[in-house]
Amino acid sequence: EGLETIKQFVSYEYLKNDKKEAGFIAQEVQQVIPYAVAEGDDGFLTMNDRPVLAHLHKAILELEERLSVLEKKIG
């Protein structure tokens, strides 16, 4: 379930080197998609965005299907 998966963590906006960035907190993503997060040799968490993107893609397809059903009901 793409939509249910991505609803379990939040996206954030923040400043990095005085530039606006956006992203996720690895610990939050790790609780939902553990294979998207790994611990580096330095002990810091690193995150692979590809699993998140795959779930976002799935969520868009799910929402498109819901929209189609609603359009048929009101059309």
C-alpha cells in the first residue's frame, strides 16, 4: 500500500548552508521502510530515496484509481 506507507512519515523543509532544502528524517522512514535506511561507518544514518519514490508512485496510482471511481459516481 503506497499511500498508507507514505502517510506514516512526514516531509520537512529546512535550511542547509543557508539554502532551503526538503526531505525526510531517516529514523521516521526507517520505522516504515527499514530497507531504505542504513547506518554508515560513521554511525550516521543514510537513506536511499528510491524505495520512498516507489511508494510515492504506488500512492499516485492508488489516488488515481480512487479519483476515477468518484468521477464515475458523479458523472
